[in-house]
Amino acid sequence: MIVMKFGGASLSDATNIANTCEIVRTYQRNDKVILIVSAMQGVTDQLFEIAELLKKRKVEEALSILQKIKDLHFETLESVSQSRLTVKTKIELYRLFYQLEYFIKNIAQKEITLARTDYIVSWGERASARIVNEALEEAGMPAYALDASTFLATNDDFGNAVPVYSTSQKYIQQILLPLIENDIIPVITGYIGFTHDGCTTTLGRGGSDLSAAFVANYLDAKGLYLWKDVAGFYEQDPHKYPKAKKFTTLSYIQAEKLCRGGAKVIYHKAIEPVRKKKIPIYVKSFIDPSQIGSVVKEK
């Protein structure tokens, strides 16, 4: 059993989503695969912008950005699948976006708290999971979109929440395990969870890595795969520094130190959950999956 996390760049358009499906198909031949997905590229930033505009009472501007987000998702869905059954996903997206629109209008004259911001910015993952689910189904792989705000319990540190393992355990057993046992690919929203009183939380920027590490820990996965737009773990951003050093292998301690120091390959909080179970982290390129990539493991 392996856990794979796909970030926003790998879900930026229909072509990359199709590529994601082919990666899943390749690995599914030998392992049960659990997916964690981020929002489509740029969407979380737009949702944060909506929250900032609401603080300034600029409701129409906020709704205008929401319309752009909606257009992106519906256009992508149409490119991903032309099946008549796609109407089910389309209705689900309409439902999601209407719900968010009503929420925005309802809080327009209220204080934009951290909790309300978390609720707004969680919508990117909720929408992308539906599209990836549709793409997998279209490609002949049974899948099911799962909202982590129904099973990943966290504390109430809004904007920077931490999973609560003991509370999440029973929800994972009831919601996640039956899908895996029946060879249905769970497509889980990264980045988000819920508090003891049911409020939506987010795990901090890069939190989808933490979501994936948490699920890998609980399931005793044999590997956590992080699919990036770079070919592995680099000391510096190779887009900015073409001669940046790439690591073939490195220890958990090395990786965490580099990530805390500014290397943005892995969210530093995501390393500890897999280190506890000695689960290797494979950092690979979704652009060229055949490249070797990097492995973070016990040394």
C-alpha cells in the first residue's frame, strides 16, 4: 500500500491531470494506491485573496474571483471527461461552489476570523478532488472523492492545525479502510481537517504533505510519494538555481533541517509522521516519472 500526494502544479490543467492518472495506473499494478490532492495551481492563493477582500468589505470583487475559480474548474472538468456520467461531478461542483458563494455573502458584513478564512480556503481541495476522481473513473479506475474534513481530526489552531491521531483513528477505520479493501482509490483532500466541534481547519501552507504523511503513518504504508515539478529533492530551487545540488538519498534529519532552512520540497512537519514508522519518502517529477528522483529514509 502506498500513499501519493499530487500538488497544485500536477493538477494545473486537464493534460497534467491525465498524466496524474497514468502515474496512478502504473503504480496500481503492484500496490493499492491512496491519493492526496492539493488545490489546482493558484487556487488557494485566490481563495486567500477572497478572504482579504471580505475583510475590506469588497464583496463584489471577492465574488468576481470566485467566478474565475468556478470557470477554471468547469472548463477543466469538460476537458477531462466527455462522458454523460460527468454530469454527476458537474452537479457536485455546482453544489460546492453555491455553498461557498452563500457563505461569502452571509459573512460579508461580519468579522473574517481565522476559522472563517480556513473554511473559505479549504474549497480548492474540495473541488480538485472531485475532478481528479472523475478523471480516474474516466480512465477506468474506480475512485471515490473523500473530504478530509469528515475524518482527519485536528486541534483548533486555525490556519496551522495539527492532526490528532487518536481521534482520527475511528473515522479512518469507518470511512477510508472500506474503500481500500474494495480496491477503490480514495481521492482525499489534502490540507484540511476538522476540530472537535466540526469546524473546518487547514494545516498551513504545504499542509497537503502533512495530510499525506499522516495517512501514510496510520496505514503503515510502504512508501509516501510526493509528485513535484522538479526531479527530486534539491538544496535550492532548481528553477532559480539550475546548478542546485540534487540529493539521491538523504536522511529524515537532513531533509527536515533543509526544509526548515528554506528548501520548499517537503513541508517540514510532514517528515516526523513517516519517520516514526520508517516509511521512505520518494520525491519524484510528475513531468517525467521515469527519472529516479530522491529518497528520504532512515540512515
